[in-house]
Amino acid sequence: MFAVAGLAVTSACSSSSGSDSPGSSAGAKPYTFHYPSWMWEEGDVGKWLKDRVAAFESDHSTVTVQTTQIGVADYENQVSTQLSAGQAPDLMTAFTNQMPNLIENDLLAPLDSCFEGTDVMKRVLPTVSAVQRDGKTYGVPLTMSPQALVYNKELMDAAGVTSIPSTPDELLDASRKIKQATGKFGYAVPTDTSDALQTYIESMKWILGYGSDWSSSDGTITANADKNVEAIQTLKKFYDEDLTPKGMNESDVLTLFAQGGAAFMIEGPWAMTQVQSDNPELFPKIGFAPSPTPTHVAITGGAFWAIPKDSAHFQDACDLLKINLEPDAQRSWLENLLQIPGTTVQPSKEFLEKNPWVGEMADIAAKYPGGLGYAPPGYAVRAAEFQQIAVDSLAKVFAGSASVRDALDEAQANLTAKFGS
């Protein structure tokens, strides 16, 4: 048996009841605690979060938590606007790529005092180092899950595909066979380029998968590197041959896959969660394997919890964080949501017997991590600007108005003009 993300906090969460610490609800008038996220309506994930809120409200009778749903595409901008306008929430989830900017602009409170007297910081995943500055910790991992090949064995069997693709050519060949035999899509990929971040992530899966990147850690821009051109040309073959749906966003593609409409995706374990929720009869036929790219790099999707520096209720936010990080809660994140939580946890024997693919996911996370936070190397603080320029050029590829080489040459020129490297 192995340890996966999930935390064992030896003490139960400390309620603020009876406490006179700053921000505590003890003896205070009723108030509304503001907690935005993009995840409140994400099926079982949203339920997990709401169950933790219910436990918090039970211990904090004067507090009502306002769970504000903000769409994925709008989340970063809306939260940044709130913070800049002095309307800080009390607790928030944050995309990994958001964190450098939030820390750089001194918008987050250090969390070290939250976990004094617990073993949280001993059990939290090493990725916490990405949000530590000058000995202070500005966030704790919520989830850190690798994106790898999710496959539908039922469609593979129907098309006579006997082995899981492990190379780009094998994925292309299997996708063609599945489309011809079943009429279903082979490899489903979001190609709605109006979602800049998701389009950039999709490019990373292939560009990092070919051993390259959009930039290097010293800030050198490498948008039109030969390996990048080769990677995007490979991705475009699926598009040109109608082996992938066109113009769909990630949510629609995940739904398509869960309904049995595609054989392969390069996605995180949340794809497994959606199949389990939407189509439980199909779930036993769904597997998880290394990405079929030359390097097998698994882009690591993740998120953090953070407390804004201007939160009016710091101690109560700490209390809710500790509820989220209790060992049973963390084990539930793994075993019920089928995603890697932000701390180490020991899965039950029964769970591993029922979900053997989780062992594969853990191995992939250990062997092939890459692209944490989706930020271009050297441009973490200005990632959104960088990504938008890259995606503007990629959009021309999928629109058919530019070749891959011409589009990436354009991206190279525009990125260099913008950032000077």
C-alpha cells in the first residue's frame, strides 16, 4: 500500500468558540463569511466543499458562509478585482498560476500561525514550496493531480484496439480505428480558443510532451522551437482528420467523454470522477495511463487555499482550513472524488482493490511531473499576458488561417516584442 495526497492532522480542528483571537467569531455578532471558488457547482467536488462548510458552521454558530460561485474563465480576474478594490474574501481557492502574482503583490496572509500545534506542515505535499517566500507560507495545496491518458476500454475493444497507446503515432492510429469502427471520436481535446488558459494547457500537454516549452527558466522565449512545431502539428492532425470534436470547451469535452463519446483524453483524474458520477456503468471500463507523448510528462493541475491579507476573519478562515485538512476529509477527497488531495494519506485496502488505477496515477505523479501551475518558465508573474499572446497565434492554427510554423513564428515575434527576450 502507498501513501497518496491527503493529510493526517493528529488533533481535530480547533474551533474559534471560546477564543478571543483576532478575527474570531467568539462573542461576536452574526456575520457573513465570504468564500469564493470556481468549484462550488462541480458535482461531488462541490458537495465535498459544502460538507466542510457545514461542519464549520456547526462549530461557529454566529457565522454564515457565503459560497460564491465564479466561473473558471472569469475567476482570476474577478478575484483580482475584488482584492484590488479592498473587498477581500475571508478565504479563497486559487489556481496555482495565480499564486505568484498574489504573493508578489502582497495580497495574501502568511498561514504558518494557522497550523501551530498541528502536524499539517509535516504532512503537506512538497509543492507547498511553490508558495513559500522568506520562510513564510502563503497557501496550502488543495489538490495536485497529474494529467495523463484517460482511456475507454469499451470503445477500444469495439474497434479492435488491443493495447493502450504509448506514442503519438499509436494514439493517432487507435483514434482512426475507433472513429471508423464506432463513429465516436478518438482523442477528445478542448479547442475552444476563447478559453485562453485551457488552450494554453492543451498546448503544454504536447509541447512539454515533446521535451520543449514556450520559454526557459532564464526567460528565453522558445515559442517557435522545432519541437514545439512538431508537437502542435501532431495535435492538429487529430483536428484535421475529425478525430476530435471541434470548438468544444473543457466542460463539454469531459461530458462527451463521460457519455462514451470519445475513447481517449489527456486529462486529470477529475475525468474519472465525472464518469463515475454521470455514467457509473461505464466507469469500470475507464483507465488511467502515462501520456502517449515522447517524454510522458504529466502536466500537474492544482489549486491552493489562501487567506487574503485583508481578510476580516483570519482566525475563522484558519479554522475552516483545518477542517478541510483533517485526515478523514483528505481521505474522502482521494477515495470519493478520485483526485489527489494536498497532503499525504493512506488509502484503504478496499479502495485500492476497487480502484487499482489510483496506483497508476500515483506512479505517474511521481515519475512524470511537469508544468506545475501552467506558468511559462520565467514569466510566472505575467503568465496571463504571455498565455494570451501564445493562444492568439494558436487560434489561427485551428481556424486554418496560418500554418503551425507561421503561427509559432508569429508567437515568437509577439512574445519577444512584449517581453524583450
